[in-house]
Amino acid sequence: MEDDAPVIYGLEFQARALTAQTAETDAIRFLVGTQSLKFENQIHVIEFDDENNIINKNVLLHQAGEIWHIGASPADKAVLTTCYNKTSDSRVVSCAAVWRMPCDLETESHESPDDSAHNPQALELLCHLDDSTYGNAACVLWEPMGDGKRVISLADNHALLWDLQESFTQAKVSSTATLEGKGQLKFTSGKWSPHHNSSQFATANETAIRAWDLRTMSQIYCIENAHGQLVRDLDFNPNRQYYLASCGDDCKVKFWDVRNVQEPVKTLEDHSHCLRTSFWEPRI
Amino acid sequence: MDVEGDDSALPEDSGRRRKVHGMLKLYYGLNEEGKSNEQPQALDPCDINGPHFDPEIYMNKLRRECTLAELMDQETCMVKQIRSLDSDMQTLVYENYNKFISATDTIRKMKNDFKKMEDEMDCLSANMEAITDFSARISGTLQDQHTQITKLSGVHTLLRKLQFLFELPARLNKCLELQAYSQAVSSHRRARCVLQQYSHLPSFRGIQDDCHAIMDKLAQELRQKFRDGGTSAKDLSECVELLLQLDEPAEELCDKFLSHARSRLESDLQAASPNENISNLTSLPSPTSNADILEFIDRGCNEFVSSLCLVITSYQELFIVHAQSDELLHAFVDDLAACYFSLVERRIQEEKSVGDNSLLVRALDRFHRRLQAVAKLLPGSSVPHHGTEIVIRAATERVKQYLSALQSFYMDSLTDVRQALATPRLSVAGGASHLGGAELLSSLSASILNQIKSVLASVHLFTAKDITFSNKPYFKGEFCSQGVRESLVVSFIKFICQSSRQFCESAGDKGGSTPPILLLLLSRLCLDYETSTISYILTLTDEQFLVQHHTPVTPVTALCAEAREAAQKLLNHYVKVQGLIISQMLRKSVETRDWVNTIEPRNVRAVMKRVVEDATSIDVQVGLLYEEGVRKAHSSDSSKRTFSVYSSSRQQAARYAASYTPSAPLDTNLLSNIHKLFSERIDIFSSVEFNKVSVMTGIIKISLKTFLECVRLRTFGRYGLQQIQVDCHYLQMYLWRFVSDENLVHFLLDEIVGSSAHRCLDPAPMEQSVIEVICERG
């Protein structure tokens, strides 16, 4: 790999949402959601062929709006969730929905003439995670280990646990947790922990990181002032159940041992710009 | 009889006399060299004064050489000289004649006197003979009586002795009754040999037995007394001495003596121990811990050390003949001294107040001095060595205490500074509190420096010349370099740096309780330390303590580097904190507003005014402590500057407006991306320099960057975009003056406007002239 030239893939719109297709075990495949206020937004399915060091792509239309967050089902590789902004009546509303990709995706080489853009296929809407009563959706988390029937959506200061029924066509809120406090509290991001039997998830709001227990929907621990400025993203170490990484506007990446949240285990200050996301490399 | 002048009338006589005179001179070795010089002259027969003068030759010579007139003159001259010489001679002869007459008279008188004396001497010798005769006769008669008297006096002495012997038992008994043991023992000792010698005689034997019985009793009593032990050290040693004279076994006595001494000294110690109040054992009033250390050491020395010395001396006097005694004594002294030392050490440890060091130093000095006495008495002893170790430990402990005192003083002054910073802010809003910044800094650094100086002065007492232990090698070398310099001064400076760093680490993420101005102040303090104070303090220390660096010490440069690092870190942190405060405001203002449905902008939003106000007050704050710094050259005319900004921002807005025609979306994105590639990369949280402009630039960079990031996450309506335009123009008008490179502000603000245009549903930018009107009105 090191000998090969880097592979670059360009999108025509700005994009903020990216996820790996977790259920796909054979190929290295990513999903990217674009952000455009004017045009039809797209989801790019990018497959990286590491033997030939080339990229294959597929473009799917996402007509509902610009995509702010994207999540792939860990059980069914054709199923994904998006959080998107919908502009209607000069109002911007954030929604979340479950989608199915068309199953007959012809993979085409990135290098080939871009003729798929002429008739891109559209996503099939499975159901809305209708959380408008709770607020604007920030992100949707899939249950990491399960059968892909449960998701959590974060909307403003609520965390909603959904049960997806009837092969994803119906979604029902099974329980909710609400972050109480003064001011307008808003979750910025979250992650569902793959440990502890998938019974915990963590959220970030302002400079604090909180962890929640799904069974009681109550807070387990809270890292106040985890970062000097806004916490942008966090992730669990997939192999070590107590380790958590976070990043924020203060240009720092911090690693936490959740058994002792007073001090970070390690702090990286090598970045010179605000950090948006952080991922653990799965092998660590 | 020295004749001067020419002597032609008596040339013979004068010549002979001269000859005699010359021969005498020759004999005594006088004028030897002078003579040899004059030899040719003296041999000259024509020299009238010379010894070899020959009148015939002289006359012939005169006659041959001189004219008649000259001869006549010569003749008259010579006659004149002869006449005067004659008269001189006459006077001399007359004087000497008188003397000769008186000498003759004296000799005649002496002759008469001697004759009389001879007669008297004869008479004397006759008398002496008579006396000798009488004396011989008297001694002859007294011979017999003399021998008799001698015999009688011999008998008398013998009888006296016998009487003493016979009276001995009674005398001893009486002594026993009166407890005059020493008298008894000395009496018995005198009689013992005689009694031993004549023990075959029954009467003497009886006396001897009696004496033995009495002496046994006495010994018994002495032993009893010795065993009781309650007597004073002096009594005890006396007791031992007597028992020794009574031929008691020395080893046993030795052991007993030591054990008694030990128990007594231990009771001394117990009484001296601060924790136990045992007053009945000695007169020593037990010092409680509130009695000061000098008093304590004084008592300890007076009681314990002096009795220890007493024991040592008496022991050496009593038992010095025994071979093993020395080791016993050493063990004994070491053992007790160890107890005492542990006591002293405990007391010293209690000495925690760092107010007056001189008391402790004096106490230690006295302690050390008294132990020297032990050293003199017992040369091989390890006691003084241990004593010195205690002193050293106490000194190091003291240094540690001073360090912690300095540290707490530093923290206290920081608290004071915090309070001083907090109070005026409550009463007078704005400027008044900021004016105090520089004064607070100077008073803080002055008070710290004073404190360091006073501590140094206190510690300096340890090395004062009149203190006995100050000439120990430890106090000359290691104490100065390792103790004072390293573990006091250097550690304190390191502590300042470290605590400053802690302000950055803890306060930043957790609550941010440190007021930003304190960070700024500390940063300046550290910087001052780096530039001058550290080297000043270290030079002061080195001078005061004459530090000779045998061991490697922390170099000034390392400390300076550390201080500089701390200053940098503090300043960076200050920038971050202030930047965070402003960004927080900006972020809240962006996030909480519905930008799609906002009304047409009429005013600059209050938040922007607040941002400018805050930036101004920060500028004032920083300006009091840091220099202005260097700006990149910018155009001198501010209005022109505004115009250039206006045009560039308009261009950009226009470009974005154009880009959002559906025909060519890719081109504009590409264009803006290429534009970004070529514009300078901005490090948002980069290190700042130690000047006002750099600090302000850092803060503004952070704030605007956050503003930009927040804008990118929102969706704007037409008026939303216009409001952002107005706000950015307002910021443009006021922020340029704070930063080193105004292009930076331009770039970031353009980026903000560009991003909001990008995120706008209906990007219709506002006319620049309208923006300006609104901004100027605001």
C-alpha cells in the first residue's frame, strides 16, 4: 500500500457526512452524503479496491435535503440512516430517516466516463424517524452489534431509542432520555458503545461528554469541560471497553479512561484547526 | 703629648719619639694601611715631620734650591714655629708635673694605711683560733646528751604510731558513725601495711581483725550507698574511688558505675523529653514544647551533656588503668548520646515556625559546641560526628521548610493579587482594574524578591563566622551549593514556573477559575524572571554564600529557558482563554438565531459591539504589561483601508453571488478552493510572541475562526447573509488596529462572508454603501 500513489476521489458538492459500510464484509466501502442547498443531494457509495488501488463509485440521489449525518446499518448493508436539513416554507428543519439502497448497484470504475450521473438511482425511503416533536435531529446511531433493529437519534436535548419493525418500515420510540439544564442544551454528536452488551452510549454537548445507560435511560458519568471549547465528536475504542477518544474546537484530541474522568489519559495538541470527527482505528 | 707643627729645634728628640710612637702603632696594628701609603713620604729625609728627617740633607736641599730671600723667609718662619712649640712644651710639662706630685702623695698615704690593716688582721686570726677552741670543747661536752635526745624522739614517734594503731578501730568506728568514709579509708590504708607486717603478734592481730571487721562494714555501707544510686554524680564517683581503694573488683564496680550513671542520665533525658512530664526524678523542669528551642538545648546541655562529661571524666580518672574500660565507656556514651540525639532531633523537628531562624541556629550552635567538649574528653568518640550530622539534618530540614514557606508565600501573594484584581472590578467597571495590572506586577515581584532575600539572610546564619559548625566542610560546600542554591533558590524558581504551568493545565479545561489577567500577569512575571530576576537572584546567592560548585548545579540558562517556556505557555493560554470567551459569545450569537427568517438588517448586532469592546479592553490590559510589538506595514490612511476592504469583500460577495447561478457551480467552488490554496495558511492556536500585537492577533484569530466554523454549520436566508455582511464590516472597521497583519482579519472576514453566502438559500448581498451607512450609524 505504501508504494501506491494516494487515491483521491472528488465530489462536486461539499460533504460533511461519511461512514463506513459496516455490514459489508467483503469490500472496503464508504458512504458519503453531500450538502448542497440548491441541488439534489447525493449519496456516493465509494468502493476501494485495494488490490488494484482504484476506486469504484455509485451515486444515489437523496432528494430529501442536504445530509448532515449518515449512518450505515451494521446488519444489512443496504440500509442506512441520514440526518438531513429540509427547507420548507422558509424554514429549515432537521429530520432523520431510514433508507434502503437499490440492491442492483452496478459498480463502475471511477475513471470511466461519468454517465451514471445522467440517471442516478434514488434511495428508497423505509421510514421517517419522526422526531420533530423533540427537536432537530443531529445524528442517528445504529446499535453496533445487534440485528440492526435499534437506533438512537439525538435531537436537540433528547436521545430517542427507536425500534425498527416490519423490516424497517415502521419506527417506534421505545424510550427517551432528556438532558436537563439551563439554557438551550443541544447534543452535537454521540456514539453507541460496542461494549457492555451494547447497553451504553455517549453524547457530547457543549464542552461536556456524557454517557448514558440504555436500560434505564439515565446518565452514567459525565466529563464536564472535557475540552476548552465545543466537543465536536467522540468515539469508543472498539477493543478496550473503558477508553474513549474525543476531539473539539480547541484543536485537541483527548483520550479518556472512563473509570477516572477527572483527567484525560493523553492529550494530543498537534492539530492547528478545529477538529470535526475522530475515529479509532479498529485494530488498536 | 702630641706635638703639632714643625719641630726643627729638637729634631733628634722628636724623631725618636716619633719612631717610638710609630713602633707602638706598628705593634698594635693601628693605621697599618695608612702607614704603608705614606711610606715613600715618611722615608723622605727632607720631610720635616717625617721620621727619617735628616737636617743635613734638608739644609743642603734648601740651600741648593732656594734663593736668599726665600731662605730668610724660611728661617723667620721656622724660628716662629720653634718659639711656639717651645711655649707649648713648657705648658705641657707644667701640667704634668702637678699630676705627678699628687700621685706621689697618694702613694705615700696608701703605704701608711696598709700598715694599720695588717695589724688588725693579725688580731682577727688570733680571735678565730680562740673561738674554734671553745666550740670544740662545747661539742665534746654535749655529745652524750644529743644521742640520748635522738633516741628519745625515735621512741616517741614509735609510740605515737602504736597509739594510732591502737586507736584505729575506735577512730574507724567514729568515722563510720560520722560517715566520713574517705577519712576512714585513708587511715586504714596508712595502718594496713604495718598491721600486715606485724600480724604474727597477737595484739596487732587483734587490731587488724577489728579493723578488718570495721572496714568490711564500711565497705558494706559504701556498697549499699553505691547500690542505692540516688546520690549525686560526685558522691558516686567518690564512693567508687573509696571502694577501689578497698580493693573491690574493678570490673564489677565499673559496670555498676556505668549502670548507675546510665540510670541517672536516662532520668535526665526523660525529664528533658518534651512529651513526658516526670518532675520527681530531677530538678530539671520538663520543658514543654512551647519552651523555645534555645531554652531546650540549653537545659539539655547543662543537664545531660555536662553530667555526661562528668561521668566521662570521673570514669577516666577511676578506671583508666583497665584495658577494656575504654570500649565500655565508648559504648556507654554512644548509647546514651543516641537517646539524647533522638530527643534533640524530635524537638528540632517540632521547630516549624520559620519566623526567627537565629534562635534555631544559636541552639544548634550551642548544641554543637557542647559536644566538642565530649570530643575533647573522649577523642575517638563518634558522638560529635553524630551531633554534626544532626545539625546538618536540621539545616537541610530548615532549608526545606523555607522552601515550603516561600512557596506558600508565593501562593498567598497570588491569592492577594487575585483579590486585588477582583475587588476594583466590582466597584469600578472597566479601566480602573486594568490600571492596577502593572502596579500589581511590580508589587508582586518586589515582595517575592524581598521574601527571597530575607530567607537567604535567615539561611545565611548557618554559615556565619561565629557559628562553630559553619567551618565544617558540609556547611562550606554542599550546604551552600546543594542546600541553599539548588534545593532552595533553584527549587523555588522552578516552583514558580511549574505552578504557572499548572494554571494553564488545570484552569483551562476545568472551570477556568483563573482570571485571564492573572495569566497575563504571571506570564509577564515569568518573562521578567527570564530576562533579569533569575540571574540576579542566583548571583546574589552565589555572592552571599561564596558558592564553590564542586557538584554540578543547575545553570542559569536552563532556569531561564524554563521560565521563558512558562511565560510562553501562560501567554498562549491567556490568548486561548480570551479567545474562547469571545468565541463563545460569537458562537452563541450564531447558533441561537434563526438566520433564514431574520428581518432585514438595520443595525450591527449588539454582540459585535460587545466583541469590539472586549477586544479594546483586552488591548488595554495587555498594553499595560507588554510592549506594542511590530506590525506589518499597512496603509497609513484608515479610510483607505476601509475602502480596500470594502472592495475586496464586495468582490468576493459578488463572486459568490455569481457562483450561485445554476449554470456553473463547479467553477466557483474550484475558484474559491484555488484561492484558498494560494492564501497563507493560518495557524489558529499557534504560539504568540511576547508583545501586545501578537497577543491580540492570536485572540482575534481564534474568535474569527470560531465565527467562521459556526457560520458554516447554519443555513441563511437573504437577510441573514446581509446581517453577516454588516457584522463583518463592523468588525473590519474596528479590529484591524489590533492585529499585526490586517490582511489576516480581511481574509478571515471574507471567508466568513463567503461561507455564509455559500450557505445561503437566496444569496442577494447588500449594497456596500448601505452596509457602510449602517455600520457608521451603529
